[in-house]
Amino acid sequence: ATSMYSENDIISTNRPSCPDISQYLYGKVHISKHPVPSVQTLQHRFAWLRAGGHWSPLNCTVNKKVAIVIPFRCRAEHLLLFLQHMHPFLKKQQLDYTIFVLEQDNKGPFNRASLMNIGYIEALKLRKFDCFIFHDVDLLPEDDRNLYTCPEQPRHMSVAVDMFSYKLPYPAIFGGVSAISTEHFKLLNGFSNSFWGWGGEDDDMSNRIRHHHLYISRYPIAIARYTMLRHRKDSPNPHRFNVLKKGQKLFDRDGLNSLTYEVLMEKETLLYTWILVKLKPPP
Ligand code: BGN
């Protein structure tokens, strides 16, 4: 069998470029939180998808390929609501995109940052992606003008979240949803792998961005709006303040170049590329 991407990649040379901004954008989009759809329902509804949770416009060529990376564990209902929302959203933006779900297999504290690093490395083994969007599974964008692309500078996307009264909690925040070009992510050495449990890994990335003389860009607060799905709060990492402080000296040693993991399963379902990984537990 041929790869999921090859056919499209070959035909693409004969088609005109897609417009920079899709003509199908509308603005505010409907958010559905119930009922939670089944996998079968979504597979049926999104029969236009290609294996691995991939799609690209049929009549024109998009020159940037986007990978959406979701760090994941035990949030099946959120994932279904997320997929139900995101596939039509991304299609409407006329993007060439693929959704990757990076699931942490082992018990013990969650390592969101390592999962995102692994998503980056594994996705690039499959295809030459230009842009990575790191996305919490519980955040749903409310406006389709919030483009899932990578601009010149790293972009913090979840500026206005309903749970935070649609206000930016603090200027350096980089958590929730963020977009970084493939090139910049490599330069930044990815995220730190040292944050186990909730909090801080995004602040460390924010420090990395500043350290490399890049800056965080954002859409206006009226556009970058998100609904957060409800869940029990994860247990915060009590060491996060220290790890964040010490991390300032470790940018070049802790990140993409210090990852240890094992891929237990990799599967292309219609709705997403699923990568189940085992992380090396914290020391
Ligand atoms: C911050 C967290 C972020 C999180 C935002 C929004 C920390 C580190 C403290 C040194 N940072 O407080 O990781 O994205 O809240 O929830 O906990």
C-alpha cells in the first residue's frame, strides 16, 4: 500500500496555490459539549478524512503542512468532543493538517512536555511538517479566524479562555494551545522533559523563546477565544518552581536531545494518528 500522503503530494504539483486565508471563514463557531459522539458517528460524519486524521484541500495546494499534537491520557470523552469540533474547523480553514494523539501509557505523573516533544519527532518521521500546534485536548476554539498556522514568531493561541474569564492570565503564558514552526522548535530544543505533573513546562518554553531572542505572538483577544471542557484538576507538580528556575541553564541539554521513550503502538485511525508511548519515569 502507498503511504497516506503520497497520492495527494503528487497531484498537488498540478494545482494552483490555495489563498492565504480561506474564503470559508465565518467568525464565531458553535461549540457542542453534549451529547458526546461515538467514534462510529464521527467516522461516518468525517468520511472525507484520510487515514491518520489527515486532510488537505482537493482543488488547491497548501504549501505549509501542519501537525496538531495532543498530549493525552484518560480523557476519552474530551477527545471525541475535540475531534468533533476540530476536523470541520481545520477543514474550513483549508489547511493541510494531521492530528496526532500522543498517549502516555505508564502510570505515575503525566509529562505533557515530553509527549509534545515525542509528537514532534515521530510526526517528522512520517512527513515533512512545517508547523506544529501543541494542543490541550480540553480546549475548543470559538472563532474560525483563529488560524491554525505558524507565523514568523511562536504564537500563543489560547489567549482568552472562558475558565479564565476570557482574559490573559499573565503576559508570558504559553500554555493551552501554542504554535511553533518546525525550524524554531528545533532551535529551542523543544520543551523541557523535567516537568512531571501539572504546571510550569509552558513557562519554561516561554523562557526558552526569550532566551533565543524570539517572542510570543498572539491574535487579538476577541478572536483567540476558547471554551474549556470541565474536568477534575490534575495534581500540580510541587517541584515546578524549582525545576523552572534551574531550567534556565539547561535549555541546550534538556529537551529534544535528551528524550528517552519507547513507542508501544502507532496506528493510523481515520480520526487521528495514535502514538502510545512509555516514558522513562522521573529519577
Ligand atoms: C501557571 C502555570 C502554567 C499554566 C498556567 C495557566 C506554573 C509554574 C509556576 C512557577 N505555571 O501558574 O503552567 O499554564 O498557570 O493554568 O505553575
